[in-house]
Amino acid sequence: MKKYSFLIIIIALFVLGSSSAYAQDLSGKEIIREVNEILNQESGFTTTRMVIQTSSGQLRTFEFDSWAKDRGEKTLIRYTEPSRTRGQSILMLNNADDIWMYFPRTKRVRKLATHAKRQKMQGSDFSYEDMGSGDTFITDFDASRLEDEVTGEEACYMVRLDRAPSSDSSYLKIVMWIRKSDFFPLVIEYFEDDYPDIPSKILLMEDIRIIQKIPTAMKMTMKNELDLTETLMELIQVDYSLELSDEMFTERALRK
Amino acid sequence: MIMDKLIPCHSLLRVSLLRIPVACILKNKVTRILYCFFLVYVFVIPFIDIASAEPVNFLGYLRSELSASDGNPSELLFMHKLRLDFESVLSSSLFIGGNVNLLVYQGDNDGNFLNNMPDSIERSVDSASRYLFDYSLENDLTWDNFFIKYILSEFDVTIGKQQISFGSGYAWNPTDLFNVKNLVDPTDEKKGHKALRIDYPLSLSQGIMFLYDIEDSTHEPGMLLCYKATFGHFDYSLIFGHTYWSFTDYEKLSGTRKKRKIIGFDMAGEAFGIGLWFEGAYNWLEQSDNYYEFVVGGDYTWRNGFYLLMEYFHSSLGGSNSSDYDLNSWMRFFTGETKAISKDNLYLYGYYPVTDLMNIGMSVASSLSDGSVALIPVIDYSLTNDLHLEFFGGINLGKDDTVYSRELGKGLLMRLTWYF
């Protein structure tokens, strides 16, 4: 028995050692690929409550449903609250390279250029770019690994993303704290061109639960360090098991 | 009074106020009710699925608008608008929606179109005929929209009074046979049209739309066929249609109704990070000169959130310079018969989110034909989740007799909207 125990320990040490070596060897690019896999599931539906706390302390509350398919390549967002925005919908295809917006009172659909992603989402601290546009972290940024850190009680990879020369992202660079246990990002700092050394916005991922075997942040708080405002996004409903058809992501569906 | 509709956007004092009589198509009240029951029985009840039906949602807004001008005479007008929308999903394939508008005016609700024109045009009308250009904004209750939408597996059908909008243009839409926009707020709602609309998707990125419009006349309906497709990062539309166009000679005080055929092309997309669009249409008129119109536009959002939109509009119907403008040019523009007074027009709009609750912006409307310019400063502020405050200014800077002539004065519009 002792002989077997010794063998098991040896094997365990070998496995741990090799995984540790693997973890040490992971490049920033590889880590970001893992992050991308987790954040962009094959398909998903969420109902989200967005609460904006303004610089004067006022609160603005919005609710929206969103559907995503093909790992975030297709996204449809439809506002349900408040009544001023009810029915307004946004369709993003090709990783948000094609955007359409629907205005229910005029029944008008408008094609928007990708620069519209820089606009704030209903005046919140999230821009449409922050709402995730598929592979942006991979395609628009060059990733490099920084020294690992511990945040809270979680051992984290630190990865820095520098805007690729061909990218039109609003962010000069992004720094992420990524939980080693499952590659889930816990903190994301966004830096803009005007303030390259101070994060203009910080995103905190909280209340991370496993839903349908997928780690999901039920609360995301975006703190705007320049305007001293913050926006909380709280997931009310999440479902990764829906089978969404491609027809769901067309102008016809946008008008529904 | 010459016209029952008014589009005095040029004077920047009053937004579009298009009024529709409450009366329906059928005159006899009992017949009308029976007819409605018949329509509901045939077209609605078979499609209702009680198990999946959702309760009726009521929403809308209450808006108070104050417009003031320092023209001659100066004017102060309050308009209160209650828009009550209802919508109900009766089954996965049936949706009913609509809205009622109540409009109440206070203040200077009587006016004369001539007061919003340059002095030289105003003087061309003799004082005895002046009363013919009077208008009055009266309190009104209207069914603005009321439609049933069938969402079938292959296509969608929408029947009833509904919003119709075409084209990528922001301030002008040459392919839109049915509406005219207001330069003070081009995104404002249009009046509903009695129409049948069929949307038939050919694939995920292509589709055909057919429209049969009887808003103006059941005997002379407007028809439109639109093919739309997405290739690359651009949407393309090809539009064929016809309508009957009321064209008035305000000097002879006579009107004609001509068949207007249209072929239009529209594209919108992005190149080099800039949003770009083009919309153009060629119009054939019965017993009259044909004409064409087109819009070219672009927009961009800077990294700091500043947004800029620019649009150029050309109409071969417009005047080449101020000496070409006459009473008809102005009146046809005010009544929505034409989209612009001058041939070459420019519209710029920029805004910047100064705080998380406030945007400040500026529109610049210019006639390149006569060199005149009007500035329209805009402020919008979110007071609460559902309470919205907007200010629009209007400053005409052009020389006398031009489209945006200084003599037309300055204006202010304040709008408070509570959404519920």
C-alpha cells in the first residue's frame, strides 16, 4: 500500500508540476484566448438590469434582454425598461462590425458605423464596445503577460492588452486580473489615450456563479474614475442552453 | 385657410404638427362598428392563442412644448401632447399596436404663413388675399397608429395605420414618398399611414418589402416595392413606387394631383471607419417636368464621445439662388409638397455628452445655393429616469430673401417629456 501511495504522490507531483509549468509557460495571448472562450459562449440569453449612478448621486435604471450566438459573433439587445427606451433594439453582427438600431416609435431601422460602439450605452459607463463584441480582445489588441498577482484571495494572471495599430478601439490599453483556477477575469482596467497611466474605467466582476457549468459574473460594476460615476449591471436571468436560429439575428427580428 | 397641415420647420418655431381627423373611412357609425367587428372576427380571432397571449401594455408620454419667436409679430405657443400607446402580443404570430394622440394648444395658435417668409415674398401677396394664408392649430384627438402585425413563418404582414419610414438620410429622405422631415428634430415621429405592408425575407441578408398606402385616397393608392440586401459592410436598397402627389399653385390658388413614379437607390455602411450613406431618387411626374433628388452623408464618433454628422441634399426642384424663390417655393416647402426651397442644401449636426445626463449639440442648416445659414443649438437633459428636457434654438443668419434670412427672426423651443 505504501508503495502505491508513494507512486500516487509521485504522479500527483508530476501532474501538478507539469500543470504549474504549463501555467508558467502560458503566454498573454494564450491566456486571453482562454478568457475569450469563457466570456463568449456558443449561445446565450440574459436579462440584465443596469443601474447608473450619476456624478450627482442620481440613479437611472434600465433593463434589457440580450441574445448572443456563435461565441458573440451575433448579438441582439432589446430594451424593456424604462418606457422611454422600451422596444429600442440593437443588432450587432460580425463581431459588431455591422450594427443596426431600431427605434420603435418611428419603426425605423438605422445602419450604424462601428464608431457608434464608442457611444455610451444609455449614458452609462459602459460603451457598446464594452458590451463585448466577440473576439475584440484577440483581434484588436496585442496581449502580453505581466507578473502574477493575488487579488482578494484569488491567484491571478495579469495580462496587458495594447491596442493593435489597425484597431479603432477607444482604449489605448487594457489590464486584466484573470483568476488562475478558471481563466475568469475578475478586474479589468481600461486606459484611454488622454490618460495613458491612469485607468479611466475599472470593471469589477462579482458574485461569480456556475450556471450550466459556465462561470458567470452575476454583477459587473464599471467605475468611471474620471467622471466619478459607476454603473452596475446585474444579471436577472441567464440561459446558455437556448438554441437560437440565425433568423433571430436579422433585421426582421430586430423589428419584432 | 389654404392647408390643413403645417410644416413650419424653416422658421424653427414650431415642430411638425400634422393633424388627422378622428373620423374613419366609413361614415355611418353603426356600419363602422359592424365593420370593425367583422375585421376582428376574420383577421384577429383565428390567430389568437390564449395560452401564449400577453396582457395589453400601455405606455406613452406627456409632452409640453413652449415655442417662442421674435418674428413679426412675435409669437408664443404652448403645445401639450399626450401620446398613449398600447401593444399586445396575442400569439406568437399576432401583434396589435397603436397609439392615440391628444393635442392641446395655448397661446398664439393662429398665424399666417406669410409671417414666416421674407418681406419681398410677403409683399407679393395683396392684402385682400392675405387671409388665404392663415392657419389655425386646433386641439385635436387622433388615432395616430393602429395596426395588426402577422408574423408568419415565411413573411410578415402589417395592416392598418402605421409608421412608414424609408431611406438612410438623416435630415432628408428622397426615397420616402410618404413623409417629410423636420430639420429642428429629424428623428421626431411621423404621422401614421393607412397601409398594408408585407415584408418577405429572401435570405438572412436579403428581402423584399411591398407597401400599399391609402392614407390620402382609397381610389389613388400609393404603392412601393423595395428590394434590400446586405453585402460586405453596406446595406443596399432598390425602390420602385408611385403615389399621387398634390401640387399646389399658390399664386393662382389652384391645385393638381399628379401621379408620381419613383425609382430610388439607397446604400448605407462604413468605409475607413466613417459611416457613409447615399440615397437618391428619380421622379417622373404626369404632365410636368421630372425631377431628381439625392442625399450624401457621413458621420463619425471621436474617442472622446464627440459625434458629428454631415449631410448634403440636392433637389433639382429647388431654386439656384434667392431670386428663384417665389411664393410657391415657400408654400410648397411649408406644406410638405417639396423637401427644400433651394437646390443645394447642407446639414451638420454635432453633439457632445458633457455629463452622463446632458448632451449639448448644434445643428447647422445651410442653403449652399444662396449662402444662408441657420444655427440650431440643442441641449438635452435627463431630469429623472422618465423625465426629459430639451431646448432647441433657432438663429437665422442669412441675407434678406434667402432661405435662412435674418429677417425671419430667432426662435426657441423648450420641450419637457414625461414617459410612462
